[in-house]
Amino acid sequence: MDHRSAPWNAVRVAWRITKLNFRAQLEYRAEFLLMIAIGAIWQVSVIVFATVLLTRFSGMGGWDSADVLLIAAMRMMAHGLFVLFLGRMHALAYRVQEGVIDAFLLRPMPVHRQVQLSFFPTNAIGDLTVAVALFIGALVRSSQEWTAGRIAFLIAGVLGGMLVEAALFTAMGSASLRYPAAQYWSRWLEELLGTFGSYPLNVLPKALSWLLTFGLPLAFVAYFPAGVLTGHGSALGVPMWLAAASPLIGLGLYLLSRLLWSWSLKHYTGVNG
Amino acid sequence: MTAVPGVWRTARITPLGELLTPPRMTGVAVQLVIQTVLVVALWRGLYADTGPTTAGLSREQAVTYAVLAVLATRLRELDRYAGRDTVMQHMHFGTIVYWFLRPVSPRRYYALRALGDQLYGLAWAAAGYAVCLAVGVVQPPHSAGAAGAFALSLLLGQWVLYYIMLLIDQLCFWTLRNSAAMLILIFAQNLLSGVYAPLWYFPDWFVTLSAFLPFQATLNVPLSVYVGRIPLADAGPQLALQAGWVVLLAVVTRLVWHRAALRVVSQGG
């Protein structure tokens, strides 16, 4: 095979598998439609919760509603993109239990890519539909001046958020290769990201917001990038440069998680020993 | 005489699986602690910038409500998927037929499994409650009457939740899969029962809408009775409404079991 065309071939194969996966999802029509609904309902529930908090409580940690909306919108968009492109790590523990990983190891394609191409994430359609709507709403309500530089940082922030989430779940997937109980943590982590990822973390005591920054890097998903964009940089609890480096930190964390994945896969022993 | 050991053996399947997996139990304990600490910090932080009472709930009432809601989710979270004993998996692998061939009816087997799961979850919730009460994170109920009404309301609420979960599982007999419906149910239950935030904070239209759905009967009613947001004198109609949902859902699910049995074929018919 011509080595120059190898990446292009990989994209072509991935695209063909994705098309097949999409058709496979259409096999169960009711499930397909419900899966789209689930993404939408989950995201709408986040919006309702945010609206309730903003209506009942006067500001959250000094952030006005438009700025909080921007955090929620960035988090939701990052999450939707994560689910679409890199989100198949959630159910990995079950794939290990079924022995599917053993089969993946025998095929001429990286195992990580096979996991990502194992099924089409129909719920991402619902996730992204609501996320785009909220994103447009947040940008319209925002009083910021959207210069080219700000827009570039906004895009980088969303992509960085996607990579932080991908890094966390890739680490969980790596753990799933050895410990089936990691599935429990994975489900909880998703809930935690949905609940605390969309609001200003300075509402929490310093120790907890520190924990959600350096223990579990949730703050880098949307809180820090949105803080930089909305001028809350000095009140984020970390140096401005660190908050501004969120997209790069996301990239770094994701690369680290992929190294962890490769290491875990080398030490993987299948259900048959 | 053989009924009791049979009941016990069926009910303990999932709890036994949990007890034999210490990492899962450690995970549950750590997650409960972190989630509780975060929820307490969030609501205290929100009330710090606002008045002492919002939507008829004081800071202490709101924190108690939110913590109890976190603990209550333990009653629902057990994983039967790992043991391949969900209705969806049995439909997928064709093993659902064995549920209908055993001396125990599928309806009874399902109920006993759920009973064991919920009792195990209750042990976690009760332990968490004792710790939270001891450290002063949650307030005790106002009176013995309120405590009694709360216990009864919680029992009815869990009963309603059991039937809702059963109905979603029964969906598999027609749709084969129910993972999306189950996720929708969990989100709807979280949102409409007060797990995310006490229903009292929501707009009037939302509260009115949820009054017509069974979800608020699962958690919002018992927790509101506990914190005193629903006074003891007003608890009667709410308890009656919960009992009404139990009866209605019991009739519907029984009917669906009957219809489901007609759809199951063994060895190709």
C-alpha cells in the first residue's frame, strides 16, 4: 500500500463503517428516535435547571445569567462533540465482558479506533441539536464583542473541553480493561460533569473548586474558557495564564490519556486469560 | 415453608453480587461522600448570596432536601446489566423464555429481584442518612408524625418507582430494546421528582405539569413532607395520590405482563 495514502484510506474506512453503523441504528426505529430524544431531553434538563437557579438565586458567584449561559453552552457543545467523535468509552466494561476486545486485537485496525467505530452514537444528534440552539442563544444574549480573536478562543475552548472530557473517559476506559467496576465510576463521572460542569465553580468552597480543578479537571471543560472570555479571569481562583491555556491543557490531557490507554491495552488479559 | 428461602434466594442475587465486588462498594461509598459534599456546598453557596428563604424553603430545608435526594438515588442505581439479567438482555439472547418456564412466575421473580435491590439500596441510604444526621448536614424530621408520614410516603414513592421501571422493562417485549427509554426515564425521574433541584424552585407551569405525572410521587412528596414544606395536615391528599398511582400502575403492569406472555415464543413456536 502507498504510505502517503494510508491516512486517507483510514478516513475512508472509518466513514464507510460509520455509514453502516448509522444504518444499523435505523434497524430499531423506535429506539433510534428515542435515542435522539434522550440527547435532547438530557440537555434540555440542564437548561431548565440552570434557568431555575438563575431565576431563584440572585447571580451565581458574581456571574450574571448571560455569562452562566455561556458556560453551560460551551460545556454542552463540548459534550455533544465528545459523544459524536470520541464517546464510545462509556460501555467499554461490557465490551470487555463480552470478549469483544479480544476480537478487536486480532483485526488490522487500532483497537481504540475500533472501539470508537463500534456503533453510531444516535443520541449525539439530540445532544448537538440542543447544544447548537443554546450556543446561539448564549452568543445572542452575550454582551461581549465577538472579535476574530475571541471567536478563535471560543472554538479552541470548546474543542479543549471536548478533549478534557475525552481524556477523562479514555482514562476510565483504560481502567475498564482491567477493572469492570470502573463502569460505575464512568456513569457517576458523566453525571458529575453534567451537574457541576455548567456553573461557576466559585459558588463552591475553595477546597472543592480546587479539587474540581486539579483533582478532576472539570474546570477546564468550560468554566475557565468562559471565564476568560467574559472577563472573570481574575476571580477564577487560578492564574489567568492557566485558565487561558485550557485548550492546550485539554490537548495535553487527551494525549496523556491515550498513552495510558496504550499502556493498559498492552497489559490487557482477555476473559480467557 | 419453602417459600421464604426461595424469596430470600431470589431477592439477594444482586446484593450478593455487590458484596462480592469490593471495588464497586468502595466506589459507591466514595461517590456518595463526594456527591453529598458537593450538593451541600452548592446549596449553601447559592443561599449565601440570597435571602434566608427562597420559594418557601429555608437554607436548611433546601440542603436537607438535596442531600436526601442524593441518598435516595441509591435505591435505584443497582446494576443488573453486569449479571445479564435485564429484560432487554434476555430478549436479545432469547433467554426470556426461561422466565416463563420456571415454577416462579416472571411477575413474581421480577418483583423479588427488585425488592432485594431496593432493600440493599435502602441500607446504603440509611447508613448515609445516619452519618449526615450525626454531622448535622441534614435536619431531623419536625415531629414523630412527620417522620411516620415520611416513611409511609417513601414506601409508596418507591413502589411507584418500581412500577415505572417495570413498565419500561416491559416495553422490551414490543420494542426489543429499551436502553433509550430507560435513560429518558432516569432523566425524567431526576428532573420531575426533585433529584436535580427541589420542585418548589421551578416555575408554576412546571409544578402543575409534574402534578399530572407519577414522578413527583416518587421523591418530591416524601422529601417535602420530611422537610416540612408539605405540612403534616396537608400530607393526606398527597399520600392518597401516591397510593392511587400505585394501584393504577399495578393494574397496568399486570395487564402488560399478561399481554407480554402471549408474545413470547419458545424454540420458534
